[in-house]
Amino acid sequence: MKEEFDVLNPNKAVSAAVFKYCRDRSVPLPDHISRHAAITERELGEDSEMMVSRLQAQYLLWTVRSLKAKKILEIGCFTGFSALAFAESLKDVEGAKIITLDINPETAKIARKAFKDAGVDHIVSLIVGPAKETLAGLVDEGPFDLVFLDADKEGYVGYYGIIMELGLLRKDGILIADNVLKRSLVVDASEANPHSSDKNACSRVPHLQEFNDLMATDKRVETFLLPVFDGLSLVRVL
Ligand SMILES: C[S@@+](CC[C@H](N)C(=O)[O-])C[C@H]1O[C@@H](n2cnc3c(N)ncnc32)[C@H](O)[C@@H]1O
């Protein structure tokens, strides 16, 4: 059997070309969303790396339409890039609703303006505060069809626990958890991994390992862990 890792990505140059090829042949991101990513990159510099990639935003947009999801909960809004992709899928859908959470009031201000400028502020609600506390008050808003988990990695296990305990995700609803491989450090944090010198990323590893092990063993869900982007878990409620 072939090794899957070097079939598509034999080296960095080919890999970059592959990603561009995929972007150009996937459902496009509307210009205003790409522009918002560029503004975030320009204004927030290195912090803008917190956004999902453009290809991942295309994937999220496509997924929402394919699942026919109407109610989405996002944990980790930042400047609203991924939420804009969700909103693009849902802007003409009756009864659509996106609730997105973040602890940072500064980036929330940028996100709110982006939602207003895009004309989607009627379907997107941004709640500022620690997600753990906010989640506890969302029972009446649920259950959601899709949850996108993209906030502090230390919190993933706790957020998952609250979501399941409060029934915030419906049966057959999907939780998409981002960065679950964290630069592959979750699997290999030895010197063989060039990211092993990133102490910040390494500190997240035990929390993500606990989350991934829980997703693999919790009988209430079925999980598919994709080695794409920074590691993406697709978790379906049984
Ligand atoms: C990776 S970014 C989200 C990126 C966003 N999904 C996108 O693609 O544009 C993670 C966000 O989680 C937020 N965050 C961190 N800890 C949090 C907490 N305890 N409660 C809520 N949000 C939190 C951060 O402020 C940050 O904006």
C-alpha cells in the first residue's frame, strides 16, 4: 500500500502549487471575504495567522451547504473570517442563524463591522466573553446543526463536555475541531519536528492529545480525523 503523505506533497514547492490548484478549482470565496482576510493580515500582522486558511474557508462554506446546516455555533470568532464564510452559505436561507463566540472585545469590534459591511449581521450574533460561560447560556438557542471549534486549545475538552451535556449539537450534527494536530506536534514533538522549538504550540499538545483520544473513544460520537490544514476532526453525534 502507498504511503499517503508524499503522494500529493512530495516537497514544499509542489505542495504550494497543489494548494493553489485546489483553491482555484473549489467553490470560490466571494471577493469581500478575501478582502477581509487581506485587511486582517495587514492590520493584525502575525496574529492574522489565527484565521483559517483561504482553502479551509472554502471547505467550510461548501460543508455548510452540503450538510444543509442552518444553525451554526462557532467557538473562536477572531475578526470574523470563518464566520463570514458560514454566513455566505446561509445568507439566503430562511431561519438561518450563526452564533459566534470570542473573548477578545477588540477583534470582536472588527468582526462586527465586517458582518455589517457584508450585510449578514441579521443572521450572525457575536457574543463576547469566556466561551465556557457563554456556552452554558445557549441551551435555548440550540440544538445546532454544526459547531466549529477554533478557540483556545486548552478548552477543547471542556467545550465538548458542555456541548454534549447540554445537547447543543443535534443527533447527526457535526462538530468540526480545528488544529487538532498542531503542526503535527501532537504526534511527534521530538527534534525531528521543526516546530518543536515553538514552546507556545508545544504547551497545547497534551490538551489536544486528550481531546483526540476522547473523540476516538467516546461512544456518543463517531470521528474522522483528517490530516489536512492543521489537523481537522469531523465528529458526528450518534
Ligand atoms: C484561532 S482564532 C479563531 C479564528 C477564526 N475562527 C477565523 O478563522 O477567523 C481563536 C480565537 O479564540 C479566542 N479565544 C481564546 N480563548 C477564548 C475563550 N476562553 N473564550 C472565547 N474565545 C476565546 C481568541 O480570542 C481568538 O480570537
